[in-house]
Amino acid sequence: MNLQLEGRVVFFATNNINKFNEARKVLGEYGIAAGMLRVKNLEVQSDSLEEIARASVADAFERCHLPIIVEDAGLFIEALSGFPGPYAAYVYKTIGNDGLLKLMRDIENRKARFQSVITYLSAKTESPICFGGEVAGEIVEEERRKGRESGFGFDPIFKPVNSARTFAEMDTAEKNKCSHRARALRKFAEWYGKLP
Amino acid sequence: MNLQLEGRVVFFATNNINKFNEARKVLGEYGIAAGMLRVKNLEVQSDSLEEIARASVADAFERCHLPIIVEDAGLFIEALSGFPGPYAAYVYKTIGNDGLLKLMRDIENRKARFQSVITYLSAKTESPICFGGEVAGEIVEEERRKGRESGFGFDPIFKPVNSARTFAEMDTAEKNKCSHRARALRKFAEWYGKLP
């Protein structure tokens, strides 16, 4: 633990403990220690995850002056013209998985993709640097979880291609092998590890 | 026309010609001439219309230095925990009225309300000033318009209380008697008319 803390450290500005736990494990594989920073992120309203993440990390850095990452993620359902897109959090809070499943009732094209943008900013970087990750999959017919408590957000209704299980039926290690978030984090971690 | 332009003038920053036309007529009743200003508004992601409108007007003023108003509006459906709320524009663009009607299928509680926040900023005002308007109503069972082209956004599925018609079955004059936007604009116009 001490060894890790003497190595590289980055702070993940998020209020979502599930996202943080996933990130902590991925970054740990690269010898990067992660701290969770609970700050109210500024989120601009935009259809572009990158634009949202850039504005958000700049705002968070402004307030803490630590090497910081933020994530913005979205779920894009093809048959719904990309809905809920970058507004996943709000849509989850209001209509939730039940609402999405109702919207998808009787729709044959179940294709969807999760996208994640990780944005990094520190005193050494002039402007935010973005790393993207994506996973294609489909919306299943009903919620599927491993345990009653497993999975968060839209995980119970999203099944990646080439998988028989939804994100909520996987443990963190398995999800981290294919998730949009883990893919973006790995790109960040590889770049971060090479910094002088 | 010249007379009007010699009187009070305000610029409405919007890309929605329908909103502008409604506003122009309401403001005209108060002797206020309105100009339409097409700028890409910054929109922060927030559940608060007022917060969105404040950030948005400050950004627009920054770029044009004219006396300016912006509007942020939302549709809040009780049975959907307030969805689509402030994200009305994005939700309209993706799932549209069909999506909302599908979400409301088999739901008895059809109560909804439209809210509008008009925010004003000029060189003479220290910070943005907000004026709110609201109208209660319900989501009808299917789209209802007067003509094929009439109404915009969620107008065809929203019927104010004490009205037999949806917003899209009304002409602008009738809609302006009861709409959330007109109510907010009237508050603004009364205040604006009294400015020295």
C-alpha cells in the first residue's frame, strides 16, 4: 500500500462509488493508486461526452489543484436515435431501466453501445487530455443481475456482444475485461505510466 | 416599426423560431421590440432550469454585449418522476412525442407541468435576473394538432388544465394566454417596462 502511494497517484472526481471501485481496480493493474474525490461536477449540457468531460475536469481541477480524472459515460440505443446518450444519469434517476425497457417494447433492433470518456488534467498539463472507450452490445428484454444488489445504472439491461451475461451478471474483474470505462481507463493508464 | 425600435428593445438568444415568434407577440403587447439572436447557447447540465438559464445568459451576453434574454423550459411529468424535465429538447430530438406516449401507456396519472425561466442580462445589470412561469396540465393519449404543421415540441401532447385543446390545437394568441413561456415573459415585460 505504501509502495503504491509512493508511485503514481491520480484522483477520480466522482460521486459514484461503483465507478470508483471499477476504476481503482483497473488503475491498480498499472501500479497507479487512485483516490476518490467527491466534488459536485459542473456538467455542461451537450451531446458530446468529450465536451462534457473537458468542461467538468477543468472545473474540478480549478477547485482542488490535484492530478485529476473525471469520466463521462453514455448509453446510446440505436433504435431510439441514441437516447439516453449523455443524459444517462438523469434518465436512470427518472424513468430508470423500467422506462427504457418499456420504450424498447416490440422493437426488434436492440443494438446499443456504451461510451466512456476519461479526461485528465494536472498542473503539468496545459489542457485536458481525453481517452475514449466503447463497447457494443444490446438491450436485453428484462433486467438480469447476479445478486439482488449487483450492477448499477443500466448494467442489468446491457449485454455486450460475444457475452451471454449482462454487465450486472458479471463481477468487477469480468466487467473490467470488456467495459467502455475499463477500456478508456487502460488507455489513460498506459499514457500516464509513460509520463516522465 | 420605427416607433417600436425607438422604444425598448431586447434580444432573445434562441435558435427556435417558434419560441421567438411567441415571445415577440407577448413583448409587443408591452411595447417592447424583440430581436432574435442566433447563438449557440452554453447549457450546463442541471436539474434546475434557473441554473441553466443563468449560465446560458451570462455566456450569451459575454459574446454580444446587448440587453439579452434567454429561455430555458422543461416539461415535468409526475408519473415519470419529472422526466423529461430540463432535457426536453434532447428527449424530443431522440424519442419524441411517440416515445413519451409509449412511456405513458397504461399510466393513469397523466399530470404534467411546463415550466419556463426567462433570464435577462445587460450592461446595466450586475447579474442575471430570472422570471418564472408555469402551467399545469396533462399528457393526452395521442398527438393532437390543429393543422399538420401546427405546434412544436411537446405541444401536441400537452393539454393545459381548464382547456379542451392541446397547445398544438391553439393559435399563438390563445397559447400566449396561458402558456408557461408567456407567463414568464409577462413578468419580465412588466419589470422591464418600469426600468428607468
